Amino acid sequence: MITRSISAFIVMMLMAGTIQALEVKITPDRERVQVIHEDGLVKIQRIQDQNHTIEGGFAKTSRKCPPFCIEPMEVAPGVRTVGELELMDFMEQKLPGEEGLVIDARVTSWHERGTIPGSVNIPFTTFELKPDDPKLIEALRTLGGKPRSDVSGITRSLEGMGFMGGDEKTDFWDFTRAKELVLWCNGPWCGQSPRAINALLKLGYPANKLNYYRGGMQMWQIFGLTTVVPKK
């Protein structure tokens, strides 16, 4: 899987120099980003029609609160909040070598309407399941967590004092090799990715391996960036 991802990334870089220049760029020196999505390459760029406007639910300015309340900029101490450019950097730097994951934390019905390229769907409800639930265990394994069992009291005492990588271990999980994550949902009014992040923190996932894309799908679409509909 890693070899295939790296090969795809090399092809992606070679292709980047052969595509026609755009008028509406991402930044003055960045026209597009290409990411691996569902075993293929997706080109992320802005819509070129400068008269384009958002339609549908993401054009709304007001939603009933609760539950659709404005989320804080900081989800939790130690968790970094990122914008679109930082998310694209993460895609280019962390996804090819499978060092990181971009997680669409929305429920599946939202994900199926369209998602940000490079994202995988793990609904926030999965991280709120009971610790022994098979779906939660499978999800944490996907993120690079390693289950622990029969950990001695002495070992946990040493870990509690900061030895043996104790800051990234719990009684039940070893997150020392866990992936760095970016989690997102529908926008600054959406509580699904904040709930996922807080649930992961309660499970012991290291805060320094968690990033929050607060803008979510609403800001992604406001900037006219590419979205994809997942395969059925």
C-alpha cells in the first residue's frame, strides 16, 4: 500500500507541470493540489467561473441553535486548528506516505452527498461507542492505535512518570505509532468533528496528533474548491 501510494504521488508531481494555467488560483504561486482518493488521483482546484455562487444548504447563514451553534476556534488544549492551506499542506506531506489521515467525521448520509478529496469517512458516533465495541476497535486500529492487554502496574507507573512513551499510552491502547489526523465536518456551526476530537482525547489519543479543520465543507465550498461524491 505504501509503495503504491508513493508511486501515485510521484506520478502526481510529474503531471503537475503539464496542466494548463488557471486564472483563479489557490494562492499566487499555487494553482492546484492533487491527492490520492479511493485509489485514484483527484485534482483540487477552485471553480473558474467567477460568477459562481453557492446554492443549497451551505448557502444558509442561520440554523437553529442548538444544535447548530458556532463552534470555538480551539476544540481542546493542544489540538491545532487549521485552515484550507494548512489542510492542503497536510494532504501533500502526510497522505502519500500514509503518515496521516484526513477524516470526514460526519454521519454517512452527509458524507455520501459529497466530501473533500483525500478524506475517509469515520462518523463521530464511532468514537463515542463503548471501549469494547468492535467498530471502535477497528477504527482505532485504522488510525494506528495498538490494543494493549495485561499491562503490569509497574509498567503503568513508569509510563505515568513520563517514561517509556507513557504520554501516548493508556491501559488499553498504545498510540505511539498512531497517525496524525485532520478532522472536519460541515463548518464552524457543526459539532460533529469537535465531538469526534473530544472522544478521541478521552480515549487517550495524543492531542498533538489531532488537527481541526473548523471551516469544514461550508468554507471549502465558499472558496470554490473541488469536492467528490464517494463511490457506492
